[in-house]
Amino acid sequence: MKYIPSLAWINNYDKKWLSGDISAGLTVGVMLIPQGMAYSMLAGLPPIYGLYAVTIPLILYAFLGTSRQLSVGPVAMISLLISSGIGHLAIAGSDQYIAMAILLALMVGIIQFSMGIFKLGFLVNFLSHPVIAGFTSAAAIIIAISQFKHLLGIKVSGEKFLDIITQIFQNIVHTHPATFVIGLVSIGILLMVKKIHKLIPGPLVVVILGILVVYFSGLSEEGVKIVGEVPGGLPFFHHFSLNADYFRALLPIALTIAFVGFMESIAVAKAIQAKHKDYKLDANQELVALGLANIAGSFFKSFPVTGGFSRTAVNDQAGAKTGLASLISAVLIILTLLFFTSYFYYLPNSVLAAIIIVAVYGLVDVKEAKHLYHSDKTDFYLFMASALSTLMLGIEEGIITGVILSIAVLVYRVSYPHFAEIGMINNGKDFRNVNRFPDAETKDEIIMMRFDAQLYFANSNFFKENAYNLISGRKKPKFFILDASPICIVDSTSVHMLHDFIMELKGEGITFLFANLIGPVKDTLNKSSLTEIVNAEESFMSVKDAYEYAVKKLG
């Protein structure tokens, strides 16, 4: 069951779950048809590839994934990454472009599968929440703006925000009125349907209405752009003509999609799992499942896929209890591919654009930006830097900037951690930060310091400098007590620093005392040369014991 999590619900399937799974499967399946086509168009591919992307990947994840509600398929963010990553290498919609998009699915799958096998899921932790929120918000804006060409019926090229905006303003006078009205009405209907009930398949409603309006009014002959011929039938097994140049060119975007796709998928899977509690998520198995879904999908003409926020929420609200719901959705897509693709001939592109715009507008997280501004200015600046770099520089550059900023902040925070001078309160029962407890008592001869981080090469000098700053503020210091309770690691660089620091203090007539050393740190120190200069009696179980020892020695 560890490698095929679906066996847990297959072997213990409760008949009470069936109605919810059928309802959810049909609801999400109906939602996937127009959404898959819309996201395929966003990725620069013919609409039919969006349906290919929700067959094999959806089925494989249902069996191999640990989430029972996650709905896997095309998502707006990944589609935009595909478009921006391949757009400068080939012409959108061309055979070369399609081949690269399918190869990208294989590469993303191999990366995710390898990460899962080698248990590297923790690597996504280097993308902090503010960076992801900023990047997602900016990407959502770019996605929405990129669809204005279909909404207005004008020609716009480029993928960067400023380029798109500039061209929209330059060409807005050429707006096609009928196209714009269809798109605007579609947006209105989608928003209205959302308010009435979330389970109503709004995208399908506007798709049907759009097709009927264009078909009976003959608007396609008046200049309204339509999807046109959509080939039917199931995707056949696809043979790759592997190209080393393609691999090298696509590797950066494949890595980006692998990370971002997993981040989006695991985030929504965790949010939904928290409501159920009857199963556990395994991040590394999720990577394996997503990886194999993308690998297998690539052999059947799928582009990269991942778990989607909106579809998963609908799947859960519609009553999905197991992966059977996803299997039912996949069957519905297969039936559509076999029998119903011809009905999409008169579907207006502006309707698909409307579906995308409404799907992503909620990803612009203004509420999170306000929260960060009031709660943590550093995280707010991270959010803004990630958002602005994505808008100004581009999608790939934005995510790279975000990763660099996340690592830079991490390094800064561990290199310059919090520390505090502590004093005695409650008649010696407790010892607290003197800045937070102004009544805390201190003695001029005894300095007490708490260091709130692991002690290693990046912050050892910071520790020493601030310790000396405390010492220099006293007239006749005789004891320096280190509350080591927050210190979980001491590396060799810090051991050398402590050795030199303690010897320097001894030279100035100051005795160094340890307090609250945890076991692993004590083991490290006992194996070092510190045992030669720090006596066993100079290490204490508590700050109180160390303080009383110092007071007693002072007489």
C-alpha cells in the first residue's frame, strides 16, 4: 500500500462513498472539458491537448497519489510557464512547439519522480510562502492580461507584462465588438454562477451558450475567432524523437515547472486533507505519483500537469471520498474525445479567455500582502520583490529571483539570529530577556546571555561580537553565563570560536559557564578540546544553578 496508496481505499471501499464519488467525478469531469481546452490554449497548444492532459495523468494519479480529493490536470500557472519557456524557442501551435511541450512533460515527470525516489521533497521549502504568494499573484495578473488579445479580438505578442500592456493600448482601437461582448458576457455569467452555487459548472454553461450564439448567428463569418476543427479519438502511444538540444534548452523551465507544480499540488492537497483526517499525505509519494503521471502522460500527447486549486475544491465540495471520483472524470473525458469533440467547432476563443480570467483572478492575493505588511515587514518586502520581479522581468526570472531571495533571507536570519541578555525575575525562579522584562535583576559582575539559534560557521563571529558588546558594557565582569537551551547544533568552527573566546575571557579574569546544554551539543563539546579548558563543574543543568554558583563564588 505504500507504493500504491489507492489499495487502502479500494480494499476498504464503503458503499456510502459511492454517491459522492459519482457526483464529484461527473461535476469535475464536466468542468475539466472547457478548462482543459482553455489552459491548453494558454499554453500555446491546440485545445485538444488539454483533453489529452486529463486522461492518462488523471487515471495514474488516482491510483498512485496519497490525496483522495486532489484533481490533477492542466493549471493556469503551469500553462503560462510552458508558454513563456517554449515561446522563444518555437512558434506557438507549430509541430516543433507541440513536440517540445510533450517532451517537457517527460522531463518534468522524470525530475519529480527522481525527487520522490530520493526523498528530496524538502527542497521545495526553499521557496518561502511570501515568495510563492508574490509570484502567484504576479503570474495571475500576467495570465489574465495575456488573454485580453482573445477577449478583445486583437493581435498581441510577447509574454512580459509591460510588452503585453503596451501592445494592448496600441491595438485597442482594433477591438472586435462582437468578440468583446461575448467575452464580457461570459465573464459576467461565470461570476454570477459562482455566487449562485459553486457546484454549478459555470465554464460548461458559457461554453454551450457561446457555441449556440456563434452557430445560430453566423458570427464566425463576421470575424469572431473560433476553436475550429477539434480532432476526435483517443491519443495514441507517442514515440519521442529525443533531441539533445531540446533537452538543454528546456531544462531550466522543466526544473521550474517541477518545483512550482509540486508546490501548488502539495499546498492544495494539505488544505483538503486537513478537513478529512482519514488518510495521510506523503510528500515524497506525491512526487512519485505526479512524476509518473507526467511521464506516462507524455507518451499520450499530454503537456505538464499538476493538482489544481479550483478543481480540487469543487471535487471535495461535490462529495469526493476516494480516487474513484477522478477515474469517473477521466472516463467522461474519454467519452468526450470519442464522441463529442466535433461539437466544439464553433466555440469562441473569447469564451475560453473568459474562463481563464475568472479562474485566475482569485489568485491575486491582496489580502495576504496586507497581512504581511502589518505582521512582518521582511516577508512583505519578499512578497513585493517576488511579484515585481515577475511582472517586470518575466515568469522564469521571477521564480529564480524568488528562490534567490528566499535563500538570502534564510542565510541572513541564521547568520544574524536573535539573542538576548537575560536577568532574574520572580526572586530567581525565572530568567528572561531584560529588554522585555525591565524589572529583571542583573548583577554588574555576572553577564547572562541566551543565543536563540544553532551555533555554526555563519554566525559564530556574530555570537562573539555581541557577547563582547555585553561584556564591554559592565565595569567589573567576573562571570559570563551562556543559556544554551535554544542551541541544537554546534559545528567545528563554533567549537574553535568558543575555545578562543573562553581563553580570552580567562585572560581577562572572567569565568565562562554553560547552562542548559542539550545532549547532542554536550556530546559534541565533550569530544572537542573544550573539555581541557572548561571544568565539569562549570556546566550547569539550569541558568538558576549557574547564577547561584557565580553569586556564591563572588562571596
